[in-house]
Amino acid sequence: MTDQDTSPQQPEPIDGIESVSVLGEESRRRMFAFIRRAGHPVTRDEAAASVGISRKLAAFHLDKLVAAGLLRARYGAPGAQRRVGRQPKVYEPTDAQIAVTIPERRHELLADLLLAGVLGEGGGAAPPTRRPSRPRTAAGGWASRSASAAGPDAWAPNGA
């Protein structure tokens, strides 16, 4: 069994650029906003009425939003139980988080690398626990303040 089998299911990552570009069309953007605010699954008829377009055109736009990963579609009765015919297709927003950065930045990868380095999993020496209070000389010895050095922050090699 792998870690992926035991971890909770996370939403599929979606392409942020594609998702944002799909919302470039005004009717589509208004339908998406309506469905997000609705708080319940929305039928094609409701979505079409919300922006004043035909049911067929609304179906086209809704399918584009589903393909981009912004909406989820299923067949279900939005209200009362239907007794005759097929249940209507309903749409609801997905849980996907959309982020667009140019160039693409992967903060999770950076965080993992930094954490591995701090915990010593990087294979190198452990990071220093504190900064030395005095600088080292070119020969590797500790420097000390010289009373005769010009300026209060001047450092000189030991024995100078």
C-alpha cells in the first residue's frame, strides 16, 4: 500500500491559466458566479435564466466550465423527486483551488526542500545552531578587536 492509498482524497489539480481563460467570456463568468452563490445544485434552465440566454447555449457554456474543472455535473433532482423521465443534469462548483503565477511557482516543493535541509535529510552537514560572535581570519583563526584599529567595528587577527 502506498502513501497515496492512505491519504485523504484531494481535488485534482487543474490548470490555472485554462480555468481563468474559460472565464473570459462574460455569460460564462456570470453563470459561474451565479452557481457559486446559489448554494445548491443548479439546472441548465436556472443557469440560462440567470444570464438571459437560451437553455442550449447555457448547456454549451456549462460544459466548458465542467471541462475546465470549475464545475462538477451530475444527474439529480434539484428539488422534489421526479416520477417521470430522466432526472435533469445539475451543476455545482468544485472544491478546486485556482492559482495563476507567471512564471509558475511551486511553493510546496520549495517548502519540502527547505524542511528536508533543516531536518538534515539533505545528506550534508547540519546547519549551525547559532551565528559566531566574531568573524574568522583568512588563516582560520578567530579575529579579535584591535584597540588600535580605525573605527569601532574593525576586526584584526589574534595577536595583532
